[in-house]
Amino acid sequence: MKNVILITGAVGGIGTAMCRELAARGYNLLLVDRRPDEAGLTEQIARQYGVETRFRLCDLSDADERSALLQDFAREEMRFSGLINVAGRDFEGAFCEKSREQMLFLTRVLVETPVDLAHSLLALRDERQRFLLINISSLAAFFPMPYKATYAAAKRFILDHSRALHVELKDIADVLVICPAGLPTTEESRRKIAAQGLWGRLTAQQTEKVVRRAVELALRGQAVYVPGVASQFLTWLGGLLPAGVVAGFVGRRWRAAQARVAAGLSKPMPPAAK
């Protein structure tokens, strides 16, 4: 395979949208996910867009599985023209009520995996063209967030790491980090957006539009993309306030949102329009 972009977390949600957007632009794709491609996404994309696609089942949070995958790439002498780091997870709730494994999983999949893949695939890049590197962070990266402390901190790492690589790799790569708020891709995500009330509705964005715009901006050389005017306003406002004030406000809002869900006052959003 030539002109290959690897997409992690490719099965479902933003990963699938990325697959379709990049295939439409003529890239061959290597899809990686810890879930099987039961819906036949790989074959659908190859048939619809006329590009070569492959699927690899891999739990990227497992260092041994990830290393075996990277060793296969080197042995097959694959050359990559891009990497889209989508794979992620969140375990929302009180820090002390979550398991040790949940917290370590977050750091492995949100910090260790993107760093390892970027470093390894850049060493296997196709030197005839610029490398495209897109990381998925979150609006949470701009704030200290009680009840999402590990997730928000890990997303902050992704944001800062991407910003630095954007400058460091400017001669060989286009590096962009996306910091979306809610993307209604699953029932769980729609429930969380609804629980945030007005701000949840204002900051939610359509996944396909976010992905399309992100790729456009990356290829134009932009470093950071915060989708939506409401989200951009929140990042500006949060930057003006002391971190302690922001953390206190976020904690109160989270507790209020959970109270609404418990009382049955918040319902999941309907699926996003296609």
C-alpha cells in the first residue's frame, strides 16, 4: 500500500467520518480498532471511494499488541503519509470511585498511544510527500475539570504536544489538533450533551462537518481547531479566569447536570442529521 493514512478508533463516530473524508480525497487507509469491523466498514469504503483499505484489530492501550502492530509495519516495509489519532475513552465521575485500571487505561490510550504511534509512523513516513497528523483532543483540554480530571489533563497533553509538533515538524508535516465539545455520535454522547443543558446544545457540532473542516484546516497549515463559536467563546473566557475559579464552576455544573439526569429531567439528544 502507498499513500496510506492510519486511523485509530476507526469503527464508529468520528473515526468513521475521518475514514470517509480521507478516502474521498484519494488516500488509502489502514483502519485500526479494538472492536471488530462487524459492519464491514473497510469493504464499504473501498467499494464506494475506489481506494485500498485494510483493517487491523488491535487494542492500542496494550503495549505488547501495539508493539507487534508496529513491528509488522516495519517488516512489511510500509510507508505512511499520515496518522489520525481518534481512539479514546472517558470514565466520567468521582476520581476515587473509579478503578485503578480505568485511570491507567486513560493515560495509556490518550497519552502513551498517540506519542508512540506518531513517533513510529514518522519514522516510516513516505518522504515524497508531507505527513498529515491529526490528533483528537477536546474542549476539556482548556480547563481543569473535576469529575473528569484524568481525561481533561490527558487531553491537555494532546493539545500541547500537538502544538509543539506543529512547529517542530513544519518542514515535513501538517499537524492539527481538534478540540471539539459534544459530538452526538452515540447514545451515551447524546445523553451527556443533553445533561449539560443550554451550553451542551450550543457547543454540540455535527461530526461530519467538524471532520471535513478539520482536514481542510490541517492541509492549510492551521495548528488548532475549536469547532463552533460557542466553544471558541468558552476557551477565550476560560483563559481570562483563574484556574481555581474555573475548576469550581465546572465542578458545580457537573453536579447539577448529574442531578438533572438522576431526576429524569434530561433526555438524550436525537441522532444527528446526516
